[in-house]
Amino acid sequence: MRKVFRPWKTDEIWLLPPSVADFVPAGHAAHLIRDLVGEELDLSAIMSTYTEPKGYPPYHPAMMVALLLYAYRSGVYSSRRIARGCEERLDFQAVTALNRPDFRTISEFRRRHLDALAALFVQVLALCRRAGLVGLDHVAADGTKLRANASKHKAMSYARMVEAEAELAREVDDWLARAQAEDAAEDAAHGPTRRGDEPPDWMRDKQARLARIRAAKAELEAEARAAEAAKPAPACNPDGTARPRPGRKPKHPPGEPKPGSQRNFTDPESRIMIGRDGFIQAYNAQAAVDADAQIIVAHNLTNNASDQDALLPLIDAVEANTGEMPDEVSADNGFCSESNLQGLIARTVRGYVAAGRASKPGGGKKGGKLVQAMRARLRQGGHQSRYRLRKYTVEPVFGQIKQARGFRQFLLRGIAKVRSEWAMICMAHNLAKLTA
């Protein structure tokens, strides 16, 4: 008996066109995000920018927002890959209703409305609260280093800038003198109206690099002067002369950049930071995560490798986003300081902040009264301390963002744009939890 198979007719034409609702199963995240954007989110900040009645009709902004949010939720961030998904993936087509914007349209929409897209984080967080995913009983804060859209090999130290500036200045001066001599000879030979009097391309490139080095060098010097001016004025002797500062003599003059201070020519606002893979050109992305369902309730991003100044702004952002202060906050020892613990007390938030290493959060001996009291609190709780919730709450979120959804490097440059991009990543994480 011959086996009968189901028909497979690749050239068969359908009598009735399919519905986008049938592209993916009911309850799929593509349907949920498309309907959520169309019915729940307030897109007036984006819609209000379309005021010109003339011209070819653009793609609907709500469709573009839904496409970006679904793509980010699915771990697709590149505008080219998103455009390819609109052509090849049924779940993307279920969101766009078979519209196929090209990658330039997607990239330009994201660039034009970047701040408004980042501001949708609060609305998505409100939806998570309505769904019962946020309790604010315990919030864990942490930071992670994410690569900037720049190579660390494009960075230059201040000491190297000083050497390179002098070296390039000598080369440019020599080339200018040589060019003037050649111009005079060519003018005598060919006449003053010929094109032989223009400086060559290789000389203009060197001049441009010299200008970039001088600009970066000036920024470092301005920062060093500002840092020195921010220090308290030294005490004065009885005769009115300045008393020398106590301690060891500084290795370099005050108000001047340290020789190892660096600037990156591709993204000057990014910094060299230590990550799991060694030194990288990066930004420090921080998040406060609710323990109930691992919803991000606040986010921040800086170009400072230290987390110490980020705890209180994150807690204040939680209140700004939700209208409430969390009952408890846990954080690793990168956030531990007397001022941070004092700030938690002032906000009536019970803190569980490690004062020692990860293996012994209650260990160590240094610190003021509040740090010592925090050590006692963590040691008293032992393995049952509320601090244990931190590694189950915030660290898996970074793992889901970086490993499961593959976001390990920012696409944009400049801290303002990167900060908005991080807000979109956090919003995509919350959408993934909401539509799971």
C-alpha cells in the first residue's frame, strides 16, 4: 500500500488572501505588542510631529513604534535586520500588516523620535503594574558595562596627545613649507590659474587629525581645571599665603590632566572600563529591578565606571516612575558608602547593601558608622538575609538582555543617545515579561 502525503503545491494560488491575524498563533507576542501600542500607549508626542499635509503618506507612526518594540523584544536591534525581518518573518509581518519599510526609514524614525520612544518606558511600566507584576516590596539595583559603538584602539592618552600634537605639528609645518615651494614652482611653470596650487589630500587628512587631537586635548585640560576648581580652597597661613595641602605631593601639577587620561575619537563621551573580557570602550548601564517578576522599574546610564553615585538617583527614579518608594533595596558593594546609606535612611527605605566582597557581603572592617551597622545587619541575617534576593532579581535581567536577547553593544554614539537607547532596551525587557 502506497503512503499518502499531504499536498505540497508551491505554485498554487490562494482563492482568498490570508489575514495577518493568522500569520502567528493567537496569543503570540506579535499580536499583543501590536494591540498594546495601538490601544494602550499614548503616542501623542510622536504623532504631533506630523503636521505637513502634503507629500507622499508616511508609514503610520503607531506601526513603526510597534515594529521597533517587537524587534527589540525579539533581540533584533539593527535597522537592516529589522527591515529584513519585515520581508522574511511572519511574526514581523503580523505586526506591520505586510508593510515593508526599508532600513533607512526605520533608522531615521528611531533617530527622529528617540527621546519620545525612550519616554514610553514609564507607560509600559504602568501596564506592568496594572498586570500585577510590580510590588515594590524589594528592589535590587546593579550596573553592567556595555560596549560603546567605538573601538578602544581609537582612544589616545593625554601623554600621547602631547607627543602626537608636537609631531604632527612639525609634519604639517614641513608639508606647508614644501607645498608653498612647490606652489611657487608650479605657478612659475604653469601660471597662477592652474590647479597645482591646492594642498594635497594627504596633508589635509593630517591637518584634520591634528585638529581632532587638539580638540580632545583641550577637553581633557578643561576637565582637569574644573576638577581642581571644585576642590575646597586650601587653608591659609597667618600671613595670608596658601598653606600646602597635606599628604604626598601630587605626581603631576594640579589642574592638569593625568598622562593616562584618555579620549576616544569615535565616541568621545564613552570611557575605557574594565569588563569580563578585559578593558573595553563602554558605558555603565544601571537598572533597578522589582523582585516580584524581574520588571525594571528604573534605569540610568553614565560614563563613570563606578556605581557609587548611582544608587540614590535610581531610587528617586523608581519613585518618579511609579509614584512610590520601594520598601527594601539591595545592592552590591559598588554602591556602598556612608552618603548612600544616609540617603536610604532619609527616604525611609530599608537597605541591604554589601559592605564586603560578593562571597562575604557582611565582611570587611573599613567604613563609617552606617557601613558598620550595615555589616552587622547582613551578618545577623546570614544566608537568610534579604540581601540574597539581589542575585535572583537583578543579575538574571542583565543575563536576559545580554545573552538571551543578544544586546552587548550600543548602536548609537554620544551619552544622550545611548541613554535613550538603554531606556528602549529596558522597555523591551519589560514587554517581554508582560507578553510572556
